[in-house]
Amino acid sequence: MYREWEAFRGDGHNHNGGELLFTAKKSTIVQVRTQMDIFLASNRAQEVCDFRIKCSSFYEGSADIYLGNSNTVIAQVKGKSVY
């Protein structure tokens, strides 16, 4: 069983009847590094993800965002330490 989240437009207090934006699923059950598959609401079949997020370093808070199942990085998230 995979962990799954749904994201709805709005304040998040009431998703009943709200507009679904995307669904996020863990890519595999056992993970060394967090990896999530993102399916836009229009992708009802969810056979191929629209985006994939791979966290490269939990402690640094960085991640790469890929286009679908490809190796094409379309964005990067970099953590910032605040002391």
C-alpha cells in the first residue's frame, strides 16, 4: 500500500466539493531517499506521473523536480539553514 495525498484549491479546511489540483504518491513502499510521483487532476488514469520529486538530501532540504518519468530536471529546491 502506497501513501497518497490529494491537494485541493482553497484553504484546505474543506476538500469536499473542492477543486482537485493534484495527487501525490510515494513512488515505492521502501525508500532510502524520499521520492514522490505527482499526478495533475487532468491525469485521471495516473499511468504515468506528470512530475517526479526526488529529495537528494534530507538534512540539506534539497530536491530535484523531474518532468514525468524522464531524467529531465525542470526545477530544484534548495534548503536554507537559518540560525
